[in-house]
Amino acid sequence: MFNKLAAVLLPFHRRLLSASSPVTLSRVRRLCGSMETAAVRCVAGEPQLTISFRMDGNQRHMRREQDEPLGKVLSRIACNQAKGKHKAKKAKRNAPQDPPDLAVVKLYYVDGGGEVPGTVLNAEAWLDGTVLQVGDMRYSVVRNEPTFTNAELPCSLLAGFPVCPKLEVEFGELEHCQFAWYKETEPKHNSVTASGDADSPDHWTETGRSRVYVPSNLDIGRRLKLRCTPKNDGGRAGPPVDLLSPTSVEAGPGVVTFDERHAYTAEETAWPRLRAVSYNILADIYAQTELSKTVLYPYCAPYALHLDYRQNLIKKELAGYRADIVCLQEVDKGVFSDSLTPALDAFGLDGLFKVKDKQHEGLATFYRRTRFKLVSRHDITLSEALMSDPLHSDLLEQISTDDTLKEKILKRSTALQVSILEDVHQAGRKVCVANTHLYWHPLGGNVRLVQMAVALRHLSHVISQLQSEAPLLFCGDFNSSPDSGVLQLVTEAAVSRHHGDWRSRREDSPPPPPSSSPWAADLTSPIPPLLSACGPLAYTNYVGGFQGCLDYIFIQPPCMSVERVVPMPDHRLVTAYTALPSVAHPSDHIALAWPRRGCGQSSIVFQNGG
């Protein structure tokens, strides 16, 4: 009978198979009727392929060498099937039985080309539309179909906040996948497993068909389900996956600090305008310490310090700015990969991560892929660069005269993330995006001065030697007040040895030396004075024991200019729960965001057109 089937398909499949079109594949499946599927994953450059199919009620997964002859795989399948039947009969009758005869196991070309010879190598044998015969069972072979390799819903769901699934697809593209969201028909106040009535279609009501879903207040108390179907750009679809939320939707916090700010960023920008965000999002490894809970943020409700809760707020806030470039500090490794990357990818941004040495947090830079593509990266650890890069040999020689200062600097794992981005619409139109988080200690002004000197030299080298026409956008948490030496070095391109920051010291350090001490030096910047894009601000960090301006976005005039800035949150919102972080704000810092869009304009314009 199988040969008759192959003969019927003779005029069709091999001729169509070479095109590998979705029409071809769907047609083959129709011709093969209700045949089960044998999924084959075979990637060029990998030594093995994987064959997966269901046999005797169990899912079988076989890993075989790509350059192995097909006959060996078929013999193995036959032996496995015989062993399975023998064990089943023995268990049923509880007595030794003679091993059953080996089943007929063959691989056929559907187009009537007959049996695939056993000498053909696996990589060339297991093609789309071939048919695997195992005894009386037949399987349609599907090779490298779009498949989700990772699919998860977040643990915390809040009404009014976007739910962004974490999805990774192979042999497909997320932008081509299909999505269908459902909510429970009746609210469930207790978490139940996906069984019983949860499997019934009547249990679910469809609520959306986009990749991201924003629950409403009507969804409170209900779990969500997402059915996602992987597809590629040619329309070929793989097996759908159903994701059930582990918890029900909960009520959101109501008014948050960034709602009014989003009114100024309701639309995306277009050339020559650019919108950027800089934000210290408060790493979870710091938020969950006993010091944070009892000393730094005792006023913050414990659940509002929890990562799952804060991530809801952070994702909504960042998405609402519709920025072209986002520079983040204090980003946990897991937060970058498991939360921010899938969320911001869904909103059109690609991300880069630079972890601090021997740390679990670092810097992240995201950019809108419809506007930019990544040209190159030039990330450094500032202390390592100071020690090893000849660019800084004179600076290293100067600070080596003071062992205390040198030790403090070299102990720091402070990083500088440098990304060269190019406009996807015009080749050669580039921007150098720098992102950093300088040493935090209030008495570490001298350390920060040296760190900034190293950063500016590195940036000057990158721009002049590698990307001479790229203007500089420098974002970060500089842990420096407007009257600090760091700000003077950046905005005036020079700082004197007499600046007070050179006399900074830790409380357990010896008394500061006079201003003529070797650890004080006149510093100059190789980069002309930069402009603070957001202007003077009363504070960007607001906690119970401190309020001050520590975060900045610097731009390079005359290549860039400022038209408008997204206003900071109303002070009453910032202090509604005493200080930050709070139920209404996820970090102890406030995001800097420019531009605001109004009257057809936005805050930053490249004036030189290139």
C-alpha cells in the first residue's frame, strides 16, 4: 500500500521539494493525510542531527552523526521498537518471551523516487516530505521547521502593565510568529493547574492577537493563556505552544510617576531628531540586601522592592518613552536576558550588555532597529584600560605616586560601554553611544576624576581613529553633582589640580594632603566641552537620606543641539510614598529622557546633517 501512495505522489513532491516553499510543505502534508510527524533538526556546521517522533506512546529523541549512513539509524530505530514491544509483552504476561521480529523500518521519497538508500548520509537523507516507515506506522518528515526553543510568561501580572513573553525561536523570526491571548472566563482566586475545565475551550475568552498584551482591570483575578505559533518570513509554521500564566492578574498601583511623562513621548521620532533615555534601574542584588530593606529604603513596601513587581513598572516606563537609544545602569544579568531583552525586543529595540568584572550587574544599551544597526563595540573596564592601554601611560605614572589612590582606582570594576551605531536609512551617518556608572562612594571624587579621564581618552580614540565622523552621546549615572570635578572635566574639558575633589578620601583614610600633593593633577579632556542635554536638575536620585543630581546625558555640540526635554515627574508624585523607590516608582533614580515631542519637534537635532 505504501508503494501505491508513493506512486500517487510521484508527479508532485520532489519537483516541489527543492523550492521548500510553505505551499509545497502544506501540500505534502495534505497528500500524506493524517500521518504523524517526525521532526528533524539538522544545522550546517553541527556534527549531529536530531530526529524526534512518537512511537508506542512515547516521544523518542535520537541524536545521530550527520555524516553517518542512513542504514545505521534505521537499524537502531528497528531495534528500539523491538525492545519496547518485548518489554511491554514481558510486563503484561510476567513471563519471558521470545524477542519479536524486527519491524520494517525504511525511509521513502514521497515523490515516487522509492526507498532512500541506506548508504546516503543522514544530512542528505532526512529531507522535508520524506516518509519514515516503522512497521505499520508512517511519519511525514519535517526538517528544520520553526520551533520555540524557549517560551515563558512572567510570574507577575499587573493590570495596566504590558505582559511580554520570553520567546526564542529557531528557524523562524519572532516578528512573523502568530499570537493569540486568552483570559479565563471566570476569575480564579486560587491558582490551579492547567487541567480539568482549564482545558475546555469554554474556559477561555480570546482577548488579543499581538505579541504583547496589556491586561485591564476586567482581567483582575483571571489567569492568562498565550497560544504562539512559530513562523518564518516565508510563512512556514511550526507546532504551536500554549503558555499558561503561573498567577492571576493583580491590580496595578494606580498612578505612577511616569504616566504624565509619557504624554510627551507619544510618538516615535524621525531624522534628524533622536530620543534617548538614561536610567539607573536599581539592581536586584542591591535592592534585596538587608541594608536596603532596613536602612536605605525602609519606607518602601517590601513587595514593591521585589524584582517581579519592579520589572512590571520598568518595562512599561521604558516602552512608553518610545526612545531610539536607551542606556541603563545597574542591570542584573538575569534581568537583561530574561526580562528586558524579550520585552524591549517586542517594542522594536535590540540590546547590548556589558557586565562588570566579578559582578552580577552591569550596563545595557538598547537601540531601535528601524533606525540603527550596530557597527562595532569598544567596551572597556576602566581600571584595566588604565593599567594596560598606552593611551593612559602618563596618567598611570601620575597616580602611581600615591599608593592609596592607585589601589582605590584599581579595585574598582567600573565599566564603559561604547557602541557605534549607524543609521539604517543612510550609510555613514553614525553616532557613538557611551554608557557608564562611575564609582559610587560620596567621598570618592578623586577616583571618579581619574575614571572620567580614562573614559574620555578612550572615547576620543574610538571616535578619531575608528569612527571619525560619529558625534558622541554620553549617558550614565556619574555619581557626581553639578559642581563636581567630573562635570567640570566633561563640560569645560579641563579641571585644575586645586579642585576640591582631589582631596576626597574615605572616612578610614589618613588626613587629606595639601592641594600640591602628587595625587592632584591638572586634567584636560581630548574631547571638546560636552553639553548636558537635560539642563540643571534639582535631583535625579531621591532617597530618604539624600536628594541630588547624579545622572546625565551629555551631547556633543555643534553636532547635536537641544530643543526640548521631557519634564521630570511632579515632586508630589516622587514624595507620595516618602521617597524612591516606591509602589509607584521602581528605582531610587529617575530616568532622564529627551526629547519631548511637541509642535512636530523633539529635543535633539543633529545640526550638521551627518
